[in-house]
Amino acid sequence: MTGIHRDEMLGLICGGVALALLSLLPLLTEGFYLSFGVNLVLYAALSTAWSLFSGPTRFVSLASAAFFGIGTYSVALWLDALPFVVLIAIAALASAALAALIGAATLRLSGVYFVIFTLGLTELIRQIVSWSQSRFAHKMGLYVFTDFTEGDLYWMLLALTAATFSVGWLINRSRLGFALRIIGDDETVARHVGIATARAKIVLFMISGAFAGIAGAIMAPRYAYIEPQAAFNPMISFMVVIMALLGGTRRLWGPLVGVVPFTVVMELIAARFPNESLIVVGIAFLAIVYVLPSGVTGRIECLRERLRRSLGTGVDAPGCGKIEGRA
Amino acid sequence: MKPALLSVVRMRKAFGGLVAVNDVSFDVSEGELIGLIGPNGSGKTTMLNLISGALRPTSGEIRLGRNQISGLAPERIAKEGIARTFQLVRVLPSMTAIENVIAGTAFVGDRTWGARAHTLAGALLERVGLTGRENAPVSTMTYIDQKRVELARALAADPRLLLLDEWLAGLNPSELLIGIDLIGEISREGRTIIMVEHVMDAIRTLCSRCVVMSSGVKIADGTASNVLADPDVIRAYLGDDDA
């Protein structure tokens, strides 16, 4: 809580080195590997942003696609009028505002309602955008033409991932992060020590949503033609949840462990069996919930704890193999 | 007589048809240690939950100093200066002892945080007899030690009013003596305390005043010795034959 521990210092150095190495990718390759790299960092950013909120609160959000789409549309609507940096800020603010609304409406309810609400809301926004486009603009989509290369987008997404990590790390060290750990442990105690639990959750959901919105804004130039069906694609929400759960949400870097293998698998599936990708997503979801409920990192920590205990020095590992999601 | 710190006025809590607390009124003065006693199911813990905000009253009013606190959310009441322990000990299981205590101070009052919170929490753990156990995970601690952590967490808020819900329950005889001493010390420092308790030795030793409840109604209010000799109180505890 005070000062920087040695582990954290080590993590910082490793993270810095990894970031430096990864940022070299656009200089080394173009085409397939770079485009794969963009997907990878995109989902790294989205999953990490998702688990900022869903990790400690255990509320499963399916609103990633809503934030992503709002970010994409922020760019598509005003690209000709405003500089890109301003558009990114608009994307962040609009997504945070949406998160605040969702939070105020649902976070007092139990987790199941929250899941359904976020899924339904994303669909609703998509329908509203489709309707208003055909009603008022008389067209299906919007063109986004910029001078950004694939490499530029990759760098921006990489920077976004790094920013998400840094903010997550700062939150963990802050009063807000501490409040969320207390809420995760015992919400009754949290309220009795003076934590406005609903507000804490909403603030965190806004931060998480803002990052997903920025990811959408950065991706807009890549699509070139923005349609509601692509921008608010619910597949984005599902992929984010599956990757984060596969990696595990107890540690900040947990989702990354899920993002890398899953992106590779999805890329292979999309290339060989393009029509079966939904089936794979479904099976993967079931497998994760049943076999690895606390994710790869959770499993590793659990085994390590069990090993230490069998050596007679450890302590009880709470929730070995416990279902993480409250929903 | 000192001015009342806490005023409970015709407080009522009904769960459907069951009236758990039935128009109960009492005052607590600054610095007082009062015992809230009564047989099982008489509404003591419900009363405490109404004061701390865990439950919303059906009717009636509670004031802390000049501020009305009844109907406020528990986090607001905590900020007004009321801290509590729970009947079934509630520590934060994933955290260490010192983190549990810091939780008590980080969100109320001047929101002590960082190095100062560490120092404060360390001193409080020493205070409740857990010197050197700062970094022990609470999940590995014994029941009494968890109760100590919970007490330290409540004290960390530096509350104007401390609510202890059967804090002495479940302790063995030697632990009980230590516990009674500890509460006595805290009270002598001038802290205002309401304790719900079944351990009569503790009531006699510690409480200057007792409020007795039975079936949701206040049946006696006075010094511990007077109240415990009251025929109504004896009847409530032991039945008609012994009154």
C-alpha cells in the first residue's frame, strides 16, 4: 500500500521491456502478422478494461460492444469536423456517460439482471443507431477515411493497453481499489465502514467503459465503412468475457493470459472453418466455466497455494476452483 | 446530566406482521457505556441494526447529536460517527489484520490513508492485544483474534458512538476477562458505547446503565443493579415463577 514493492518493480520492468519489444512489430512486418497484432492488442485492451470492473465486483458485463460502438461512431460522425485526439476524448466521455447510466440503473440489482441488461442495452443501441441512420441520413453506414496506417493503429492500441494497465495499477493502490476489495469481501462491512458501494462500482464501470470506448474510436479508421452491425457486434462482448475468464481476473495481467491463445485459436478457426466460429465460442465458454472457473492464473495460484500448504507452511487458499462470476 | 449524544425516539421496526422493535425510546449520554439486554428474540440486535443503518425503521427517529440519522444509508451513518462490530464476527477474509483495520479508517472522518493509516492501524492492533500479528491473514486467525481485529477496525473510525453486538459471546472464561478489561479501558477513555450482551458478569462489571428489552418493548431502564433486580426483568428472563 505504501511505496513500491520489489515484485511491482520487477513487473514494471518486465512490462516496460515487453512494451518496447511489442512496439517494434510494425517495423518488422506488414500484412497478415501486423493485422493479427492489431487484433491481439485490441482484445488485450478490451479484456483488461473489462476486468478492471468485472474482476473485483464480479458483475459480468456484456456492454463492451456498446462502448466500443459508441467510440467507433464518435469518430465516424465528426471525423471531418474535429481532430482525432478530440474524437478520442469524446469517445471516452460518451462511453463513461453510458456506463454511468447503466450503473445507476442496474448496479443495485443482482448480477443476473446486470448481465441481461447490458446485453439487451447493446442490442437496443444498435437498433436505435440503425433506425436513426436510415430515417434521418438515408444511408446504412458512414465512411471513415484517414491517413493512419495499420502500424499507427497498432501503436495507438498498444499505448491504450499500456494506459489501461497503468490506470488499473494506480486504482489497485488507491482508496478506490481498496474499497472494491472490501466490497468483494463483504458488502455489508463495506457500507458500515463508510463506503458508498454503489458509487464506487459506478465510478469503476465508467473508467472501464471509457477505455473500451477509446478502443472503438481507434479501430474506426480500420473499418473504413462503419455500420451498426459491425460497430455494435455482440461477438465483441462475448469474446472479451471469454478471454478475460480464461486468463483469470484476480490479477491485472490475468486477462492477457487468455487473450493470446484465444486470439490465435479464433484466427485459425476463422481461416479454416469460418462458419463454425460461433460453435467454438460457445464450447470454449462452457469449458472455461466448468474446468477453469477462476481462469488459468487463478488455477496456477491455487496449485501453488496447495503445494505450499502440503509443505506445511501455507495458509488456506480461499475459493480454489470456485465459480468467479456471480451471474 | 450531560446532553444526550444519541436519542432514540419511538423507534419501530415491523417485519410484515411481526413488530421486532415496538416504539422504543432511550437516550445515551456522551461517555456512557450502556448495556442493551434482554432475552433471545427481544429485538436487541434489530435495535442495533436500526442505529447503524443496516435496517430502515418503520417509524420513529434517531438523532446523533443534532443530526437525524434514522433512514440514512449505513455508509452515511458511518460518516456521521457510528462504528460497530457484528453478532457473527465479520472480518474481511482475503485481507491481513492490518488491512482490516485500515478499512475502518480509510473512508470516514479525515479518511486517513497511506503511511499514517498504517501507523494508526498498527497501534490499534497493539491496543487490542495483537502485537506483531499485523500481516497475518485474518482467515488463519482464531475466533477471539478475529473479534479483536473487528474491534480494532471499529475503533479505527474514531467513532462518536461504538456499537458492540455480543462482542464477548463465544469467548472462554480467561478470554472473557481480557475482553471485559479491554472494553472497560476503551470506555474509560471517554468513548460512548452501546453493548448488546448476554454475559451478565460483563454487564454488572461494565455498564453504568442498562436498557432492557423484551418482545420488542423496553421494559426497564436504569442502573445495572436496579434493573437486574426488577421483577419485570426477572420475569422476562426466567418466567413468572421466579419473579
